Amino acid sequence: MDRETRALADSHFRGLGVDVPGVGQAPGRVAFVSEPGAFSYADFVRGFLLPNLPCVFSSAFTQGWGSRRRWVTPAGRPDFDHLLRTYGDVVVPVANCGVQEYNSNPKEHMTLRDYITYWKEYIQAGYSSPRGCLYLKDWHLCRDFPVEDVFTLPVYFSSDWLNEFWDALDVDDYRFVYAGPAGSCWSVNVCGRKKWLLFPPGQEEALRDRHGNLPYDVTSPALCDTHLHPRNQLAGPPLEITQEAGEMVFVPSGWHHQVHNLQELCAVQEEVSEWRDSMPDWHHHCQVIMRSCSGINFEEFYHFLKVIAEKRLLVLREAAAEDGAGLGFEQAAFDVGRITEVLASLVAHPDFQRVDTSAFSPQPKELLQQLREAVDAAAAP
């Protein structure tokens, strides 16, 4: 790694334990927030959201969750008996994390009872199985059982663009439950531990292969192949976090820790490039394939940004009319700035420029102008 790249990495890792009340230092040089009573939403916005820095919240923030009280035994292990009594006959999605298909893992559906049987057998066999390492992934438990006291949304994460968008459409949500034996992962941890590897903004460029794609697994030995990954030696060290039971990890915008969805279109185009000249309306078909693989295409992504943008612009206008600069204004201004950056990138993308936007209201460039004006107004003294 050259001196300039090392300096960039160090500049991101320095100061992660910012001077905020109730914040200490966790192993791995990341800020650790220990006491809910000593840490306000304003502290989070100004200490971590605005400067775009990660942090870990202690288990004290989740100790009242129903899932932590009822899903875990006194020994800190999953309470299979309770889960079977409550959800045993529910059909859940299960992925095989040992097999890669395109940019994801193959999925199947089974009852939670059958999955827990597998889980127990996997543990008894020394954490191995001829079926591979299966984990329960993307279970919409809170949508399917809305009366269950599973978790309470922390106020720090109340600006949730994806769920705000899907709640407005009333067709889906992004509130998932994940579970599985050692070898699978996700957060918040109800029990068990998880290791995170985070790369600060810009560092992911050194991880790309010669085709420009981000790696499926940042720990893969394939990254040592200098022909396939010519810039990997320039990559700075990741920030490593060990997440304990009950803890929450805040991963800020642009910190790479998994394959980016924005790479989806490039991957699709690479896969079907041989038909580019012979397939009528090739770019449209790439959008169809992208939506099938990642659940969204450029048209829907613009609609998603528009819904959130209009809500935040309304907050800014109302706050200006009241001549106030409270926390709602600060959060909305932050979101508008982020949306402006993403929309500007989208509008400039050559494949988005091929999308028929004649029915869009407002037009993308018009919305972008509104956002830029709002950013300038919010920054004015």
C-alpha cells in the first residue's frame, strides 16, 4: 500500500472515538456508545451521521426488546423451544451461504421447525452438514406478525429511506430477521457474535477487479490474484468490529462492507454482452434482468428517491416557515444533501438517460434543481 493510500485510511480511522457524551472506545478503534440516557439523537446526528462515521451501540439499547427477552436462554443461546412454540409452522426463506449464484445465494423455503431441526443437527455434527451452511434470511417477521413485540426502532435510525418508501406504497418492507449457526451473519445481534470488516469511502476502489466489479467476499484468496485484482495491494486495512450479543452497529453511507447494489447493472450487462448487437432494445432488457435480480431498476430507483426527496423538502419548508433550526431541520438537510448526490449521479448515468422519463413528475433534472436550491438555502447563515 502506498503512502498516500495509507494516509487516506488513517485519516478515516483517526477520531472515530469522537468527543460526544456517553461515547467511549471499542476494540478496533470504533466509537462505542454505552448508555442510552447519556446519548441523544442530536449527539448521534452531529457526532456520527453528519461526519459519516461508524459506531457501536451497547446492548443496553436493546435490552427491552421482546426478541432479546424471549428468544434467548439464560445461557445466551437461541431458545429453540420458544421459537418452535411460537413460529414452528411458519414458512421461512433459507439461503445456502456456501454457494454463490450470480451475486447472491440460492434460496429455498421450509418451515421454521424443519430449519431448527437442521440447525441442531449442524451443531451436533461439529458445525458441518452435507447440505452446507444454511441460514434464515430476509424473514419479514414483523410484517407477518405485527402484534409481536420483537424490537423497538431506535430513534437514531428513524430516517429509514427504504422502509419509508415501502410504507408509503404499502406493498413491502425492509425489516428482516436473520438467524443461523456459526458461519452465517447479520445484525442487530440478538445472541451470538459477528465480525464486521468496513472500508472507508474511496477504499472500495482498490478492491475492484479488472472489470470494475466489487468482490463477492472481501476475504477471498482471489483478491491476491494481481491479474484479476490489479489494485488490491493499494487497499488499506479494513476497520474490524466484533459485535457482541445485543449490540447495534451503525454502518454509515459509503463505507463498503458488502457488494454494492449499484454494481448490479454492470454485472448484468457483462453477463449478456454477447447479445448486445443482436438483441432489440438490449438496454431495456438489461433493466428487466436487473430488476429480477436486485428487486429494482432505474425507473423505480428514481421514484424511490423522489418520494423521500419530497418528504424532506416539505420538512425544510415547514422548518423555514417556522424560522426554526431544530433537529428535524438538521436531519432533513442531511438527507437532502445525500439525495442530491445520488440523484446527480443517476441523472448523469448513460443508461438512465436511455430510460423514458416523459411521464415522470417532476422531471429528474427539475427535482435535482429543487434539491440543489434547498441544499444552498439550508447552508445559508
